[in-house]
Amino acid sequence: MSEFAATISMLLKQKHGQVVSIVPTASVYQAIESMAESQVGALLVMEKGLLLGIISERDYARKIILQGRSSKDTPVSDIMTSPVIFVSPRQTVGECMHIITNHRIRHLPVVEHNAVVGMISIGDLVNWVITEQETTIRQLEAYICGTNPM
């Protein structure tokens, strides 16, 4: 199977990451604080299990810093991106790379049956492709050297 044909569910199984979210009424400052603590570049904006939007460091830079707004006085709902572009676990790595590239975004929530089951980033996709290519190269080298019959 090509590294681009692998499904997002396969990627999520190896990722073991938790989905970090925030409520729309929280301040942008709280969102940035949560991103820093969780070492992520975006948070899902959720309320009662429903995905309402997404807020990223890019939103903060463009909609707070550049507009001279106060992050402590601005609710997340004022600057979040909504509606959210999302994918299903059955979509492929290749499809998700196209979505991210075409929409110029860095994060994709993964939704199944109206429930968020994960979040992937451009970094996750690139790491998947690189790891899969390295595995293929090792297998081919072993095959050529006769140490591992494919």
C-alpha cells in the first residue's frame, strides 16, 4: 500500500494524541495559553460535544495582534474559523494532503458519526509519509541484499 493510500484511521492509531478543545466563550488569551501548555498550534472550539469551529495561532496573529485587539477581552467565538473543514477516518493521507494544500490550512479535525475522533496536522501527514518511505527503503535494501525475502 502506498503511503498516500493509507487511511487517516491508521495514522490516528499511531499518533496517540489527545484532542484539545476550548469552549467558544473562553477568551482568546485562554486559548493561546492552552495551546502553549498542550504544545499544539490549534484548538477545536467545541460545546456539548459539537464541533463549532477551530482557532489557531494564525487566527491569533491575524485577528488579534494585527488588529490591535485584546486577547483577554475577546472571546474565541469572535475569531474562530467556522464552518470547519474536516475529514473522516476513511479518507486517505493523500486526500488530506490535497485538502490542506488547497485550503491553505494546517490542521484537520477527524469526524465520524458527528463526533470528533482526532485531529491531524500537516506535520502528522508529512511524518507519516516519511516514515512509510523509510520503511519501504529498508525493506527494499534487505530484499536486494538477500537478508529479507519480501
